Amino acid sequence: MTTTVHVPLGDRAYDISIAPGNLDRVGALVAPRLKGRKVLVVADETVARLHGARLEASLRAAGLTPVIATFPAGEPSKTVTTAERMWAAAAAAKIDRSDAVLGFGGGVSGDLAGFVAACWMRGVRFLQVPTTLLAMVDSSVGGKTGVNSAAGKNLVGAFCQPAAVVIDPALVQTMDRREYRAGLAEILKYGIINDPAFLAWQEANAEALEAGDPAAVAHAVAESCRIKAWYVEQDETEQGVRAHLNYGHTFGHALERETKYTAYLHGEAVGIGMRMAADLARRTGLLTDDTLIRRQDALLTRYRLPLAHPAPPALAATLAAHCALDKKVEKGATRFILPVKIGTVEMVTAPGVGFVEAAFAAGLEVPGRGERGEGRGDTATAMVPSPSHG
Ligand code: GLY
């Protein structure tokens, strides 16, 4: 069954098509959105090896001409140097204004391809075919593109809405388990910030979703895209409500920065950050009971995500200092997205450094976290469909 989520942005409106098997339909789905025939496919080498042939076949079957440009998988590739290589590939393939650039892979491929598309000839059509759970539910939707630089992560970039997003949720079956689970943190986030019914659905289906059950994954991806599209529609360039999507991120970024981006996958850090944000909300009186905290903790546990960072409480002051460097700082004041109740969050500016440090401390070292090793380190294991949840 196909779910189509429409992103209504006037002359930049587009559809997100979500269905198992969609990889074989990319050509048919995107061809009506294109003028030219050439498509520069920007893909990391791993994804190109695993799924490139199917994508190429589907584009060719629709009368399109794919030109594959690959780069080494991983965040270190998200640079202007890689973008320059992609522009060289665009020049060699004679990609012109009528043609398109397609991001194929995880967040790095999508962000890079979008930046390449936004700049090439001052902007060509951009298509997104995400292959990781995180990219399916977050980065492929909404048009944030860019590269990392010496100045920091994602500080150089452009808003470039895709002309179409094609999602094949079945592709998560080839993801490594840890990376897959990291994507579940963002799915949990959507339930907490926006949709009590989606949170309740996750509570009823957590094990199926964690195991990668195809129907559960397809539903969670479709719901997440629907919610993300709503924020993008309200506030395309993040002047207001779109910032709510950053729930857990200010805390999570501080943790990522402190651990030099090596200890945690982004979603894992966001999961711990969501716990810290909920603690801050409780401490400041915005959140008046513990229900949200309990339900959030229970789902993080069932998704086998880390609950806390193993470090002494003294690290809290260092982490709080990192917040001052976060992108979300405006006019010197750090802003946090904090929950009021399930489905409702608020932006809170400068809640007081004592509160912030205490909230960081609440996400440091919990007894028994050593038993939680399964969520981390089993990187070589691919997902297999779970017959018990079929
Ligand atoms: N990842 C948050 C956003 O797209 O706004």
C-alpha cells in the first residue's frame, strides 16, 4: 500500500511517496516532475553498491539517464570538497538547468546532494531517495541541505526543497541494527512533541518496530513524514514552530560535541537529550507530572537506545557550556524545546544555568546502564524481517 504525504509549499509543493518496493518505482514517480532527462545520482559507495543497480534500472525504465557520482560513506565526506567533486561530475555529464540531482542514501547523501543541486547553475531540481530510517523520517523531508566546515556542522548550506521524495521502507532491512535504532529516537520524538495517538501506537507496536517489522516500519515512516511535513508547511525556514523538531537536540548536540562525534550516533544522542529536556521541563515547572517522562523512558528502553551518558555529574557544567556554541543560540541566549504535555512543546529561552546543569546531570550515568550494551556495538548485524511480527 502506498501512502502519499503532500507538502503544500505553493510552487515548491511536492509529494513524499512511501511504499515497500518503491525503489523500483522511483523513475515512474519522479519522471513527471522533471523537464530534462539526465539525473545526477549522488550516493555513498555502500548504498550505490547495495541498491544502485535497482535505482538505475528504474530511472532508465522511465526514459531517464542516470549518471552515478559516488563518495566514501560517512560524515567526513559531507564537505565542500566532496561537493566540488559532485559539481565536476555534473559538468562532465553536462547536467543543465532542466536536469536533476538525486540524493541516494542516508542524511549525508541527501544533505550533500541538496547542496550540490542548490548551487549547480544556481539551482536545479532536487530529488530525495533516502535509504536509512533517520533520513526517511527526518532529513529527506523539508529542504535543509548543506555541508560541514571548519566553522562547525551544517553551518554552510541552503534551503532547497526536493521536487519529490520517494521512500522504500523495506530498505531499512539492510541497515545495521544500531543505526536503525538511532532512527527510532526521532520517531519517538514526533509522538512526544506532536501526536499523542502516534505515541500510543508506538507503545502498542514498539517491539515490532524495533525488530523492523515491514508493516510497522511503513506506518511509522508515513506518520513521521506526515508530522514533519506539517511543521515544514507551517514554517519552511524555521522562523518559529519548525524549531520544535529540535526537541532533545540542544542537549544531544552538546553530548555529541563533548564526545567528539565518536561515542553516539545522532539519534542516540537525541534520545538522551530528550530525557534531559524532559527533566529540565519538570525542574522548571513546565511539566507538572512524571507521566511523559515515564512513557518516554519506557519507549527509549524498548527501542534499546542508551538512556544516559556514563560520566560523573561534574561533566554537566562542561556540557552546559557547550550549549552556548549551539546553532540554536540567538542573541546570546540558549533556547530549549521543552515538553508541556504529550503532544505539546514550548520554546524556552535561557532557563537559568543552574537548571540546565541539573538537567544535564540527570542524563549522566544511571545505575545498571552497563547492561544496555546491546544498543551499541553490534554494528555488523543486518536486520532480518521478524516473522513473529509479520
Ligand atoms: N531536522 C529538523 C528540521 O528539519 O527542521
